[in-house]
Amino acid sequence: MQHFKFCSIIAAAILLGPVSSAGAAELVKARLAQNLAPISALTIVAKAQGLFEKEGLDVSVSNFTSGKQALDTVIGGGADIATTAEAPVTAAAMAGQPIAFVAGMEYSDIKTLTAKKAAIKSFADLKGKKIAYTAGTGSEVYTTELLKKAGLTSKDVTLVNLKPQEMLPALAAGSIDAYDTWEPHIANGRKALGDDVALLDTKGVYSETFNIVVMQDYLKANPQIVSKFLAALIAAEAWVKAHPEEAIEVVSNAVGMKPEDLKPIWSDYVYQVGIGAKQIDALKAHAQWRLDTKNHPPGVTGVPDFAVVLFPDPLRALDAARVTYKLN
């Protein structure tokens, strides 16, 4: 009931609009902790195209190499808004952190790149192979799901914990037979190793999501900022879809990629502001993985009640059709 009242207060504040007498040209400051990668394209575009300013926001950006670092910065008070995947969100929820998940903004499949000499042409061919993954991320959850679909367990393969940037050199050296990770590391491997590698068809096994998270106290105190931030992302989504070539240029320049390297994988990223089945399924899958691997805080015995960290009202007030999730 308390959570419902909290949401109702936030929704009312959003709909009533600002009560300040400040001039229309005055921008409200907000601090964004951003994982600098193509998965953050909507925040990158919103900043580059002045869409935050059009909503009355002055958004300062701190860039990080992971969503976990971004969310940790927000939890620690160093920023107001984080872009982050489901893994840090689930970990925070299980730890009882008062976070507020206000929107998803992207999802994309994690993939498997194999050495051709390993002759991995089907899921079953993974048996006996050395497979690299990144512990504690969607890569590990994906690897677990992939083995399940193959009818295998971790005992049937050799799992090697590597950072994404370490996977390509390991595959090239022959110390692993395959690696499980997200783009652009798959595309980088295909470009570097050419005919020596092959992509295993694992589409639909696991989609990693990228999301917008704030602290509950911040949302309660600043519902209009969160609303305006999400409105800018919705505008960025429309701009990206209307100007794909220019969007590739903007994002590639921001993340340090060549446009010709980003273009072939651009369609793999689904940029959509919303809270739906993709986000909920990813949260639940990651939570179940933490339970199965006992990688969770003491005292946690089940999948957390994500209703206590999901705050859809700001997005619903902007466009109700973008909120479609069901928890049961």
C-alpha cells in the first residue's frame, strides 16, 4: 500500500507540472552515470542532439565501462541517474537497496563466437569444449541458459572466466574454443579472425537489457526531472529510428568506434523506451541464476519481489502504451 501511495504521489506531481516561478529558459541540473557503449545510444543521442535541453534539463555525464559502475555511483550519491543492465539491478534489489527502475531503453542478444577448428555447429557440440564467459554478468546467465538448452551442465564443458576484451586474444591463441559475450566484442572477433571463426546460432537464448535507474528518494524528490529525462529518451528513440545513418555516426564517435564497424551490428540493438516482458524476464532470469549459484546476499531465499523496485508511473504518465509488464 505504501508503494502504491508513493507511485500515486509521483504521478500526480508529474501531471501537475512545475510549481517554480523560475524562467522558462532556466535548465534544471541532473547527473547521469553512463556506460559508454552502443547500448547507451539513447542517452548518447539525447545529449548530442540537445534533447535534454529541449526538456529543460542540463544533464552532466560521467562515463563508465560498465553498468555496474554506473549504478554503484548512483547508489553512492555520485550521480542521480544510471544506465545499467539487469545484473546490477538484480544484485541491488537482492541487497535491499532502495533503487527505482523507471524504464528500459535497449535490449540485445548475447552471442557465441566459436573457433571453426572446434567444429561447434550445434548446441550439443559444446560438450567437452572450453568456453569463455564473464562472471557476474549477463554473459554468465546466458552461458547457463545455453548449456541448459544443449542438455549440458557446467561439468560437461570447461568454463573460463574472462573479461570481454580478453576473449578475442584467447580465441586467437587457441586457449578457448568459444566465447559468450555481447556486441561489439563478437563483431570485433569476426573482423579480426575472419574465416577462422563462426557464429553459433543462439538467437533468442538470452537478451540482455539496458535500463534507467535512480534512487527512490531521488524519484520522490524530483519526479519532474525523471519525467523530463524519459521524455528526452523517447524523443531520442524517434530520432534514432528516423535517422539511422546519422545515429550510427553520433554513437560511434561517442564510444570510439569506426562507423563502418558499428553499422553491421546496429540492427542487433533494439532501442525502445518501455517496461515490458523483456525487462521482467531478464530480471527474473538473473535473480534465479544468483539463487542457483548462491551468488546472493545472506538470507535471500527466493527471487525478489521486483514490484518494490519497479516505478512505472513516470513513463506511464508520458505514454501508457510503453508500460506492458506483468509480474505474475
